Amino acid sequence: MDFTELRRAVEQVELVDSHAHNIVAIDSSFPFIHGFSEAYGDALAFSPHSLSFKRSLRDIAELYGSEPSLQGVEEHRRVSGLQSICSKCFKAARISTILIDDGLELDKKHDIEWHKSLAPLVGRILRVERVAEKILEEELPDLSSWTLDKFTEAFVSKLKSVAGEIYGLKSIAAYRSGLEINPYVTKKDAEEGLKEVLLAGKPLRIANKNLIDYIFLRSLEVAQPYDMPMQIHTGFGDKDLDMRLANPLHLRALLEDKRFSKCRIVLLHASYPFSREASYLASVYSQVYLDFGLAIPKLSVHGMISSVKELLELAPINKVMFSTDGYAFPETFYLGAKRSREVIFSVLRDACVDGDLSIPEAVEAAKDIFQRNATHFYKFNSAVSVVNSSPQKLNIDAFETDVSLVRIMWVDGSGQQRCRVVPVKRFNDVVKKNGVGLTFASMGMPSFIDGPADGTGLTAVGEIRLIPDLSTQRRIPWNNKEEMVIADMHIKPGEAWEYCPRDALRRVLKILKDEFDLVLNAGFENEFYLLKSLLREGKEEWIPFDSSPYCSVSGFDAASPILHEVTAALHSLSIAVEQLHAEAGKGQYELALGHSICTNAADNLTYTREVIRATARKHGLLATFMPKYALDDIGSGAHVHLSLWRNGQNVFMASDRSSKHGISTIGEEFMAGVLYHLPAVLAFIAPLPNSYDRIKPNTWSGAYQCWGNENREAPLRAASPPGVPDGLKSNFEIKSFDGSANPYLGLAAIIAAGIDGLRRHLSLPEPVDTDPEKFQGKLQRLPNSLSESLEALNKDDIFNGLIGEKLLVAIKAIRKAEIDYYSKHRDAYKQLIHRY
């Protein structure tokens, strides 16, 4: 049998790490040897003689190129620093998502925010016992004593308050009192347990079984209506745990309780050595799922393979999930990822040899175990979709089954957002893996017609697959019977199409990471007009729904019902809103999003536009992001703020105040590349003739090729927001980006320009910190039209190798078509309100 395809699938899939813990600072007192063993005290001295230690140490030494000894690896860590070793470990691990239980107390552990440079998505799992302990460690405002009722109210309130910010709960009941949870523990017994814990004094450690069981049950009561899963430690761990009580079979009374039959439960650590018991539970209880972190890589190779095989003896494949159980040290994440790939390949290969699976089935199983099961189970980016609902009124049965349609979305070459819609059953049965068909022509359409532009090379002949990126799958806030998901464009599943905008962005991000070990974060400001319909002489016109000035209270009040709904909807999608206000145009508003890694930022922008449009429609209005809705009023941009990160640190900002402009050398070179290539970049970020009606002097849109410190008349503005030390710049803003731009292509072009700046070590000119128009004749005017920008793009040869030659040909042809059409149809721009 040829296992090449299976090997490729296992090695290439990006991993979803659904259970891990915080990394500690390089000078933490937590010994590095603890990364290899669950032993403590004198027993830890024997861990170097275990099979897993010897194997893992060699794996790390090979990765680092260091001496294969504990001392050699520790010296390499000390000399390299945490940033460098994190970069090596996570680059090798290829982890796309990390869920962190930050309840594990470690010396000098980094907070969850710090970890967000390590993977595109980093979320939180909340450890319920630690929440309870923190509550009880606080003094009550009236200095009274804690009672069970007071504690319950505070505990339940805390869980509900963070339900929209986390991906699940976790219990370590196994460590404290065992897994034989009493579903009917009485309040009297729990009250007595609370008194016992309080009498023991601080720091609090809740170990009373009745109180532990009570906390567990109250947690499930919150988890169920909010549709949050509960992770449960099972099987082996450090010596605090009585392993006889960590057998998951002890949970059967709880699993049989009809009150909690819809609570989704994850048995962690392969329940080793009770893997067969865990497999049995997953096979007979619909709510039980399995996770094999910690067993890999802490066991011998035989033990790891045996444990995973035992999990799969009875358990459905779509209930088994990967995690690293990484903690304290980035090496633990690397080891978990590396060995999991090897073990899963071995297990699935043997299943094929035994006749349990065909090779195509094994390939799909690998993708399910490493990525898709967790993506679906933890409902990434939709975990908070019920936060604003009343838990008591939720119908849980309906919540799991009431989605009827799924929108599969993409953004085309002219920046228009489009979708195909399929019934949810077809989506789950077919489309998740195979996608839906789409004609080549769809990526060649200009803004004025639904047909391909001449010269794109894209015609009605040929079909691609729209493959949903399940990490973007979310419940639609304005229509809770539908979901939406952003798609990648593939020639066939697993093979990206060279015209795919999202893949173009990934390609340049990979170059930025591989060559310079940099990650780019982005945050968009959305400017848009709210228009109302007016019949005049039998014809429909769209006019501003309000005429209030910039940042006016009355302007915000006028749109307040809409903006409240928009903000709530975005929060339900885990999209952070930083600020919103009335803008300078009549009926114009701005909504600023938080920054995140580029791919997420582009996805968030795509969804934000849909939320705003849909909410406006609900109120009988039309929201438009077109660059220049009214030629006699201010235009709308999609200003983007950019910052460079390395190992969790913002490296755009200078490390001290000795830098002339408060920007690091790396930051200056990247920004200089963007400034140098900006005339050509405009063809991506200002893609319509109408865009250039917006980019005019004295309109805060940046009309001259320059940069400035906090200068809103410069197209590139170095920014120092509140909280940044004086004299330092944390990011730079590009004001030329507008709402008709495809965000993936726009960011890809910007990164390509920045990469050229880094490669050639370009320098920034002196900043322009006054009105650039005063320098007429000295400053280069940016393109005054799309024709000029397209001409600049034709002369700029860096984009061929970075963006892709065929995609570039198509983009140029679309832009030429826009120029030709709007030059002949002067009033046609007015219809853009319905396209953007």
C-alpha cells in the first residue's frame, strides 16, 4: 500500500491545540526538567532515565542543533532567549489554534495576550476550581462571611460574565477529590464543605469533595445554556492525584443524569491508563469526547501508539481530538505536535493495513483528529453567539439543530463580497470536505457587471472549489437560523488556486515569517454612510439619513439603535470593537476594530461589513462603504493600522527612546518599502476610479507620497496611541485603503512592499509634520486617478514574484475595465452604493 498521501496529509495539516497552558519567562524558577515529567520532588531526579525523557531530549537538541544533553539544551535556551526558541518551536509545530487553561499557577507565567503571536487564534479555557478559589480569597464588601448562597451567586455570575470570552470550562476534580461526582450533593453538605475550606485559611485550596462536586454541577448548569464544553482531567497526572479515582468510569452517574445530557464533555489525556474505558464512554454517550494530549509525548512510543489505538477501538473518529497539553516551555508544544503527527500516522497506517480504513478515509481521519473535530466542537469564533440571550429561555435541542442554511463567502478581484448558500445537511455531508463549485470567471468580475473583464484570462470555462475555512464558521447574528463561513479557492480540495486572495495573503505572510521571523498585525477603521430611501418624482433616491457634524452627540444618538446592534453582533462574533463615532460626512460613521494577525483582521473586516449592511437593512436603511458616496462631501476609507511582531513583542516600536522617530530599524525599513511602492499599492487598496475622488488634499486621506508623525494629511501616519511611552511609535496607519478594496489582496500588496523594504534596507525620508500641500513641487503627488496607479503598478516589478503573476494579470485587467467603463459612464459611480 502507498501511504504517501496519508503521510502528506499528516505532515501538512495545521494543528488545533485544544488544551494547553501558559508559557513562563526564561528566568522563571520553574525547572526546565519539569517539561519532561509529571514527577515532583526526589522522584524528578529519576526522570532522565525514562524512555520519553531520552527521546524528547534528543528531539529538542536536534531542533536546536545543540548538544544532546539536558545541560546543552538549557544553555541553548539561555543564550537564545525565549523569543528565539518560541519561534523555532512553533514554526516547527505548525499550530494554528491554541486553547489555554491559564489556571495552572506557574512562576512568571505570561498572560494569554502574550501568546497571541504564537498562533493565529489563541483562546481561553476557564478552570472552574481556580475561579472559585479566587472568589473566596476576596473579602466581601460588607466584611461579612461567605455563605454558600453568596458564593454561588458570585461564582455563577462570574462564569456568565466571561461566557462570551472563552471557549470552554475545565475541571480538575480528579486531582482534588476524584471523578465520582455526586449529581445530588445537598446544599447542606456543600455548605459544610465551604466552612471547612474557609477554616483552613489562605491561600485557599478547595479539596472538600462535597464542595468540589457542588462547584462542578453549578458549572455544568452554566455551561449547558451557553453551549460551552467542559474539559475534565482524567487518567494520570502528578502525585496529588489518586489515580484510582481518576478513572472516567466514575463519571457514569453524572453522564446518566438527564439534567446534563446536553453538556459536552471532553476527557483529557487519553484517560491513560484508562484509555479503553474512555473509548467505551465516547461510544455509548453522545456528549463524551476524547483528547489525547499529555499521553503524547509523555509515554514511550509503544505507549503512545497503544493508547491512541485503544481510544479508537470503540470511539468514533469524529470524537477524538489532538492537543499538546503544552505548558511552561515552548518545547512541550513542539514535542506534543511532532510526536502526535508520528503516532497518528502510525495508528492510521496500521488501520489501513488491518482493513479498518481505506487510505482516503485515513486521510480524512487525520484532518478530523488534528483540526476539524476541534474546530467544530469548540465552535471557533461562534462560541459566544448566545451571550446576549437569556440562558433560561434557550432551547438547547433547537440550538444544536436549528441552523438550516450556511453561507459560503468570498471576496472577488474587485472587492465585492459574495456568497453561495447550501442547506446545513449538505454542508456537513459534502461541502465541508469537498466545497462547492464556482466558475473561473467569478474572480475576474469588475464592479459594474457580473461577468469577467477582458484580459483577465478568466472565462466561463473552468471551475474551482470554494472550500470553507471552518475556523471562520460562525452563527449569523441577524439570522440565527443561518451560519456563514469564509472560503478558500482550490483547484481541488487541498490544492490552492493561484488566484485565491486569501492564499496570496498567506504566501506573503509566510515569506515575511520565513525570511525575517516577523508577523504582521492589522486593525481596520470602517467609515461608511447610512442612507435612507426617498421617492422624488416617482424615482428612488438615496440620501443621508442624518446631517450632524463630526463626532457630534446628536449624530451618534440618531444612529444609536443601529450602532448598539452592530456592536453586539460583532462581539457575538468575537470581533473586538475599539471605538465608534459620527464622522464628518452627512450620515457618515466610523467603527474601529481591534488589531489581530493579518489573516484574522481581513476575515473580521469582511464580517464587519456584512454586519453593518445587514443591521442597516433591518432598520430600512442602506449602509455603503463606497469611497466617495457624494462628490461634494467627505469620502469613506478603511484606514488600516499595521504593526510588526516577533515572539509576542511589538518590534515596530523602538526598544528605547534613542531612535530618531521612535520606530525600530525593522519598522522603518518595512514602512519605507510601503511608502516607496505606495503608488502601485494604490491599485490594490484604492481599486476604483471613485477611490481617487476621495484621495484629495485637505481631506485627511493622504494625497502626497510622504509620511508623518500623527499627521492625518499624510498617507502613512506613524501612531503613538494612549499607553505607548512618549517618543515611541507602536504602529503606522495607511489612510489610502478604502472600503471597495479586497482586504486580503490589499494587505498582501502592502506586505509585499514592506518585504522589499526589508530586503533592500530602505530608509524613510524625513517626516512631514505639517500640511503636505505646503510642499508643492517638493513632494510627489500620489496617483490622481486609477489610470496613474495602474501605470505605476505596470512599472513596478516586485509584485510578480510576491503576489503571483497570473493573479496580477487578472487584477490589472479588472482595473483597466473599471477605468474604461467609468470614463464613458460618468454617473455610473452612483450605483456603487449597492455594490459596496
